[in-house]
Amino acid sequence: MQKKCWIKEFESGVTVCDKTGIILEMNDKAMKTFEKYGKDLIGTNLIDCHPEPAKSKLKEMLINPATHSYTIEKNGIKKLIYQAPWYDSGEYGGLVEISMEIPFQMPHYIRK
């Protein structure tokens, strides 16, 4: 049975880099989002695709792995950005960034 690559066409951008910031993988949405930096960003540095202060924050996160999430608005689109370290057999490997378009008004639930 062939393994399905569900993430390739996932509607949120997913970018994976190693612990130096070199991009290892990007899905279609991430490639489209960052195409102004080049058509094939695999092998380039993720830091170069971000302005300050995000660039400094990413550098810090690569050195001291941590989860970071926030929202942005750009060109009339609101996004949730979620960045988190990934691990392989317990060893820190780099960061995953998920960029998800979200509505300006959205429900918030408190679950008990």
C-alpha cells in the first residue's frame, strides 16, 4: 500500500527547517505563500524569508527551542502562525511553522 502525502495539499502552509534554519520541507500552500523569495526554497534559510522582529525571534528559537504562536493580518487576511520544535528520537531537529488562515471573528469556547 502506497503512503499518502496528505500534507502536500493541506490548506495551511507547513514549513519544516533544521536546527540551523535550512528549509527541509514545504507543502504547496507554504511554497505559494513564500514564492516571492523563490520557486524552490528547499535548502535555503527560513530566516531570510522573515522581516524583523520575526527574524530575531526565529534565530532565538533555533538556539533555544520553544513554541511560539501569534496572529497576523496581511493583505486583508488574518492568519494564525504556530511555530514549534520537532524532534527525532528525542533529539531536537529544528522547527515546524504552520500558517493558517483564520476568520477575523471566530468563536472561542471554554471546555470543562
